[in-house]
Amino acid sequence: MTMTHIAIVIFATIFLLLLAVFLIAYERLARRNRRLRERMREVVEQKAESSEKQYLILRDQSYSHIAFLDRLLSGMASARKLQDYIDQAGLPIRAGAMILASLSLASVAGLAVSLVTASRLLGVVAALVVIPVPFMWLSWRRNKRIDRFEELLPEAIDLIVNGLKSGFSLESALSLVAQEMPEPVGPEFAITYEEQELGVDFVSALDNMTRRMPSDDLRIMTTAISIQRRTGGNLAEILGLLARMIRERFTLRREIRIHTAQGRLSGTILIMLPIALAIMIQIMNKDYLKILLEDPVGIYLIVTGVVLQVIGVFAIRQIVRLRY
């Protein structure tokens, strides 16, 4: 790799990294005003086939603040799914910024490995390994937020039940949850309350919340409310039973995590052992692993090892992962 190629790669990497940082910072600054813009851009659409009024609230559906990137991503179903994941993780960024950040990190990792090992193949392998890292972090952040939501949901249901028993309407009880509960339960219920205040059908507003927060417990709650509003019944009693059921499921989930802790720890050790062993050998004897970097067969062995390591990670994850 010549100095010209290195300079081009460094320039492209720094440009992509700075662009991703700028877009993330811009999203954070614009987040505080987005809710007001959404309320002001409200439109009304009346359907001829229905006697009820249906309202459509326009939201920021852009994927990037870069026009050509937004047009490119708008035609991809995967971009919509990625943006849904970002929203469910509670991150104030767009899908385009996440993609640029991933490409920037991959460029930095590939360039660093190429310069250190003087091997383009290893640089490409390092870039391919680093590309999914931001998305893995996004998945972890999303799952953590959903778990936190499910942990606080029984308390939110208890607030609704207490409000109903005190004479509040269901809509007012949702407002109480929005005011009293912390993130992420409070903001999600606040959005639902604002939607129905702006004219969205109450059941549709609950369905929108289940799309923003894909929780089985929340889906059960919204289904119970939807059925009760059509058929009648004691909603406070129904929600009280549901809160107890969710707490029992959460207790069972903790017990399952305790029983699978050994398997998860074994998987982590098996994943980290080859990496730690290679680092220790390199520190103790720098010439021992030199043949792997200089011989073409060694390069293929390293690539094969990385691929098998990734396969092992997914295999161990599926073994210790239980559905409950």
C-alpha cells in the first residue's frame, strides 16, 4: 500500500467519522424541538368508508439529513427496520448516521490492521469484523430498554388501576403514568396520551405504542384494554390480574437467568480464550506468531479462525437463550 493510498483512506475515514459525529450531534440538538414540530404538522384525513374520524399525525420519517442518502435509504425496507430499532433503543439519531458511523469504524480498524500487519487481506477482515459492532451495540441497547420497560410496566399498570378505582378515566390514568413513571415507560405513555388527545383512536394509539415498544407484556395489556372497550367488564380487576402475572413472569425470568449463568459464563470464557492466548503469546514471544502473518496459509487460517469464532458466538448464544 503506497503513501497515496494510505492518505486517501485516512482522509475518507476522518471525513466519514466527522460526518457521523456531526449528524449525531445535530439529532441531539433537534430532539427537544421535534415534539413541537410533530404537533404543528398534524393533519386530518377523513375516510369515506368509515363514519368515525381518523387522524394521521405526521412524524419525522427521514433516514438522514443528507438528501441523497435519505433518498437512497428511503427505498430500502432494511433502513426502515433499522430506524425502528433505533427508535426502540431510545437513541436520538437517524439510520444514516448509524450506517456512516459503522463504515467509519470499519475504515479505521481496517487501516490500522493493514498498517500494523502490512496485509490488505487482514485489513479487509478487520473491517468486516468491525462493521456489525455498532449494530450489535444498538441491539444490546434496544434489548436493555425493552427489559427496563417490562420491569417497570407492572408499576405503571398499578397506577392505572389505582386511577380507575379513584374515579379517573382510562385516558386520565395514562396521563398519570406519563407524569409519574421514569424513562422509558413515562415517555412512551406520554406519546400515547398525546396521540389520543390529538384525535387518534384510543385503541390505535395503544397499537402504535406496541410497535414502538415490542414487548409481549405490553401487547397483552393493550389487547385486554381493546377487548374490554368492546365488550365491557371490570378493567381495574383485569389489569390487576395482569400486573400480578407480569411480576410472576419477571420472577421466572430471573430464575432462568440464574440457572443459565454457568452456560453464559462458559461461553464468554470460550470466546475470549483464543484472543487472550494470542495476545499473551505475542507479548512473550513476538516471533512465534510471525509465520501466521507472513505465510499465505497462515492468513487463511486466521480468517478461518475468525469465521469459526463468530459461528461459535452465535451457537453458544442460541444454546443459552431460552424463550419464556
